[in-house]
Amino acid sequence: MTSPLVIKIGGAGVDDPFNAGPLWAALKEAHRILGGQLVLIHGGGRAVDQHLDRLGITTERREGIRITPAAIMPEITAVLAGRVNKALVGAIQRTGLAAVGLSLGDGLGSINSAKSDEYSFDPGAVGKVTGGDGKLLKTLIGAGFLPVLSTIGLDADGRMLNINADDAAAGVARILGARGVVLLTDVAGVLDAQKKLISQLDAAAIHELIERGVVSGGMIPKVKAALAAAEAAQAPATIASWNDSQDVVRLARGEAVGTRVVPTRRP
């Protein structure tokens, strides 16, 4: 099987999928170009925040991480694996592309997750992808379906975990041996000091741009997430915009789009 392309989407495409028709049409064309070798992973943090607000549940964040008590995981799962995931599947299938809505935890052994131990504090039911054989995704891809994954994982005891969408994309890409990871966001890519698009970055260049203040504010977590995805998957990670839906088609064709973050090659 040819290695797939893993695309992570957030923002407007997730918040209002039925008004993102051009994006789904482009995704369908990318799916055709890639011979079906495509996986879509979505976030939905804004929808979760709105839902918890309606329930009167205060959301606490620390170092940019949502503190997630296990008691509220059923509510988060209902939003991400339920309402958001099915809305995306419905919007995509309007184009005629057959999509299957899943969570990371579906298919025993396909994508394994465990509670994250990467923070200096306890974030609660926050997880990480630990491995897997990708069998379920490979089966669906082979049958011509587009897997649409929410970021709800299950640990070895079946407990629900909330996994950061960028981290999930990197983990899935690693399991599938993906050709690349695409992080669709609200910006066209990383800009240099002259506000021109930077076509390619590696770890050293990213650290230098941050130190010089060229990359600042909200772009810092974006480039760090792309670098982490590239390193984890050992495949290029591209920061591109969902605003130009044709970027998805260009990426499928192998054209240069946005900013490509390349991993440090392991010996």
C-alpha cells in the first residue's frame, strides 16, 4: 500500500462544516489524486468550550493544555466523537465522497493510547498515541473510504482520553508510515522578517526564528506542533491554510504549499 497523507483540520472547517463546501470539494479531489491514500483528523476545542460553558463547567488551562477531569470526558466525547465528527462526515459526504467517522480508540490495537506523562503537572484525562498497527484505517483506506478521526483515545482499560489534534495527527502518521502530515490552520504558513512566506524550515531554523522574535505569539505553538509532528512521524509536516481550499489539491499533487517543516533524520 502506498503511504497515505494525514491531514489535520481545525478552525472554521470544524466549527461550521456545512459552510465549508469548497474545502470538502478540494478534499474529494485530493482523495482521488492520492488514490484514496488520505486520512482526516479533526479538532473541535471551540465546540467543547461552548458545550462546557452551557453546562456551567469552568475550563482550566495550564501551559496551553486543557485540564481534563475524567468526570467530564463523557461530555467532551459527546462533542468531538459525536456532534462534530458526524457533522464533518455529513458535510464531506455531500460531495459524494464516502467518509467513515471514527475515534482514535476504535478497532482494538489499531491506534493505542495512554495517559500522557509529558507534563510537569497532572492534566487529567489527557492522552497520547503510543503505537498500534493501523489495521482498521488501512482496511478502510483499501476499501476506498476516507477515515475521519476524532481525537478521543482509549487506554488499555477502555478509559476515554482527550488527545491534542496535532499530536494525534503525528501519532497516526507514524503508525501508517505516512508520506507527510498537513496541519491546516488559519494562516498560509510561516513568514520571515520581510513578511514573505518561508517555504521550508528545520529544527535549527525554527529555534533561530523564535529567538530573533520573527516567529512570535500564536505562531510559536504552530511551528512547534509542526516540528513535533515531523519528528514523531519522520515525515514532512506542512503548515497551510484552510482558507485556500485548493492548497489541499496542490499538496496532493506534491506541489509546494505553505511552510514545509522537515524532521531531523535519525541514524
